[in-house]
Amino acid sequence: MLENKIQEAISKAFSELYNHDLSAEQISLQPTRKEFEGSYTFVVFPYLKITKGKPEDSGAQIGEWLKANTDFIADFNVVKGFLNLELADQSWVSTLNEIASDKDFGKLPANGKKVMVEFSSPNTNKPLHLGHLRNNFLGDSAARILEANGYEVKKVNLVNDRGVHICKSMLAYQKFGNGETPESAGIKGDHLIGKYYVKFDQQYKEEINTLVHQGMDPEEAKKEAPSIKAAQEMLQKWEKGDEETVALWEKMNNWVYEGFDKTYKTMGIRFDTMYKESNTYLLGKELVEEGLQKGVFFKKENGSVWVDLTDEGMDEKLVLRADGTAVYMTQDMGTCDMKHQDFPFDKSVFVVGNEQDYHFKVLFAIMKKLGRKYADGLYHLSYGMVDLPSGKMKSREGTVVDADDLLQEMFDTAEKHTRELGKIEGMDNDEAGKLYRMLGLGALKYFLLKVDPKKRMLFNPQESIEFQGHTGPFVQYTHARISAILRRAKSLEVNTKFKIDKVGELKKREVDLIFRITEFTKSLNEAAKEYSPAVMAQYAYDLAKEYNGFYQEVPIFNEDNKDKLAFRVALSSFTAKLIKESMSLLGIDVPERM
């Protein structure tokens, strides 16, 4: 590729001009700023000890050498210590030809390393909500990006299917359910169980208020309320295998799983393995015993087990309750071991919101203290919460934005918007329906993924569906536009093979578009390194925007020169291919027509 050729040429320039061995890998190039002529910029400042000259003079010396000794540097200009390089048109044409003939362009070969990506992690006491959508889309996209970078990837889901929070829904169902089922209620199982989770919280709050009015301290009231005590008792009965409790737990959980499956299918999400905390918390207890024997953990007088991490800037952390029941940390310890036994990973990525930053810091420290060699490969892909204009969501109060409702709203909005713009002419109802779902889901995924994962974000459904601006539908529409151009080219029997030496002088828009194409691999690598789908979202948008500028300014079918025409159609074709690939890495499909 061009960037590598330039780096190698600069390396030779240093050898001949300054008698200095500077490897191509040590040379960094950056895109030239829009206000200056050129495509690539070499910053001279870090090398002045070698050149022993002023920044402007050193830049000019290197530029002159490159112009005289290569066939791909057409000209240069120096702005202070920045050497801006202009490339020969034929080098751009050759580059596109080289890229277009490479079926695996941008993808790296298998590197022999394994990565496990754990995401979604829902609770079986409520349906998926807007926050889960960001989690699922992040995890799925990160897995796709890592796979494209040569890793063997396994996508897993750890379901929180046990604990006090699950018992809360069970208790409320026992008290208020009257044998209600998803079929009799006419709603999905996860929604049904979520309704009883809210009912529990309503009763719990009433009990707390009553105790506080009777003179009890609010914090004490939270512990002494009858409902929470009943939930804790139910958890102990479940852990002891009480038949009635386990039967109710299985029935309600199965309803939830059926509901989850429908939502995952709508989202286009699938997993290679499903783990359940009900199968891992006992493994965690075994690790607690191991830690006690190794002196990593210690017991307090009440029988609870703790780890002291004060020497690492943290505090003491509970790993097993005094009554012998597991906490989240117990479960996560056991799950780490189980996951590594199933899939000996080099890296294990946990896609979990940033409110759990401390939890994972503690977990990783514990696994290191327990001597797990894989502990250095544990990584928390921490992400910010999703807010709405109305404020923060609270599931126990029933104020969440339900994932199913939001998905349907996006499909409906996409239909309304697409009809208003007249973009479904000639489509039958089935084809139009598929387009609405593709646009609605694409808009939602793109909006949630285009923001750096670490940042908290505000979700605006109406803004996300727009066909102009930094949105998924804008990129999708650009792909449809190019597809229409390619269909026309095919009908006109345009040959996409061109003679490099006859394409002639390129327009700036053509050069800029090819340059953007060459940046794909770099963006893909950066996205994997940063675990950030936002990098690929930005790339897809920049490529689509660049193409639209090219389309507006450069004639395609009005071109008389057959090689120029073939070149522009080929350039359009490869742009469409990369838009499709970039969006696929985000889990988004693109339409052939709109």
C-alpha cells in the first residue's frame, strides 16, 4: 500500500541524506490537513537531532529526495516542520486496482489468539431495556471487529438467573400472580416477570415507609422490611434445593428465556455459549476454599470470608456471606475459571457498564492473587449509561425504555420517514417491510455505537433516523445510491476493467475518496485496539460523506473516456463494498435499493 511505500522511501532518504538507519516501522505518517495541498504528512520535528538542520530545511531536503528518487511522489510543500506529500495520480489508480483485486482487503489472517467476549448479561426478573441495547450492540460489534483482526472469537452470555433480585419477582408472583401465564396475559414472558418485579418494589417501599413512620431508621427499615427478609429466606431455600421453590424458579425463568430469544432475534444478536450463574456460583465457593488455604482470603468472626486489597489501593471485599450464600464476586470468580476451561482464551472481554468499574478491578486483582495465569488477559470494556431527554431509567420503578417497544418504535418511525421521502417506489409490501426494519435497526445500532463506549450518551430516537447527518440511514442510503449506479452501469454494459495508464489526470474528489478507502485497515486495527466500534462507525460515515462529495462533483455516465468511466464505476463499486463491510462490523445491514 501507498503508506508503506512512502515509509520505506523516507527510510532510504534518511540513509542517503543523513547516513542514519531509520526503519520504516519507526516512521509515522498522518493525513494532511484539508487546508494544505497533499495527502500524507511527515512530521520532521522528532528527527531534527538526526538531520541537524532547521525544520523547514530538513523537510525540504527530504521532500526533494523523495520527488527525485520515487515515481509516486509528484510534489511536496513544507509548512514549518510538516512535510506534506502530494502523490502522482497513477499511484492512486494503481493503489485502487491493487486493493480491488484483493478479496480479503482490510482483514488480517488468523493470529492464533483466542478472545472471549461476554455481553448482554440480563437478569431473569425483567425484560431487556435501552441500556441492554447499547451493551448488546457493543459486545456484538467488538466481537466482529476482533474476528476481522484475526482473532478466534467466542461470544458468550452470562445470565443472572439467581439471587435475591430473582426471588423478589418470584415472591410477588406467588402473592399476586393467581396462576397468570404469558399465554393467558397475552404478553411475552420477560415482560410478565418484569411486571412482578415492579410489584415487589412497590410493596417493599410501602413496608419501609410504614416502619419509618413507626420511628425506625430508614437504613434499618430497608433491612427489616418483611418483603426483603422473605426474599432472603427464599434464596436460602433455593440454594438448599427446596423442590417447590426450584420448580417456581424454573417455570418463571423459562418464560423469560422465551421472551429474550425473541428480542435477540429481532436485534440480530446470537451467542456461541450461554452461561447461567446458577451453574457457576458453586464453583466460586470452591475458589473461596482455595483462597482460604492459600492465605489470599480471611474469615471474620461471623464466618464471612473477605479479601484484603488495601495494599493495591482498594479496600476489603466480601467474597462469601456469613450464612454461606454467594455474592456476585463469588459467582464471577467461578465463572472466570469455567470460561477459561471451556475456551482457553488469551483475552476475556467483559462488556459491562461503568458503574461496575470497581467490581471488575477487584475481580481481576483476586484472580491474580489466586495465581491464575490468564488474569492478565481479563479486560473490562466499560461503557457509559444511556440517558433519555426525560432522565435516567430505573427498572424497579418501571420507568425503563423497554427494548421491544423501542425497536418497534424505530421500525414504525423508519416506515413513516421513508414513506414521506418517497423512497419505496416500486417496492412490494414485503420488500418495503424488510427495508423499514433494516433502516430502523440500523439507525438504532448506529446511534448507540457511534459514540465512544466510555462516554455517557443521550439517545434521541428522532435524530437517529434522519437521512442526513451522522446517522445510520445516511450511510445506508449512500450504499443504496451506489447500488443504483452499479445497476445502471451494468445495464449500459460498462466494463469495470480500466487501463491504468489511460485514466489520465484525477480530480481531487477521486484522490480524496481513494485515500479514504486506503484508511480502512488502519481504522479496523484501531477499533480492535481500542475495543471501540465508534471508530468503524466514524469510518463508515466519513467514507459515505466522501463518496457523496465525489458523486456531486465528478460526472460518471457523462464521461466520454471509457477508461475514466470504467475507473469511476470501479471506484464506486469498491466504495460500496467497504461501506457494506464497515456497517457489517457494526452488525448493520445495508439496502441495495431505496
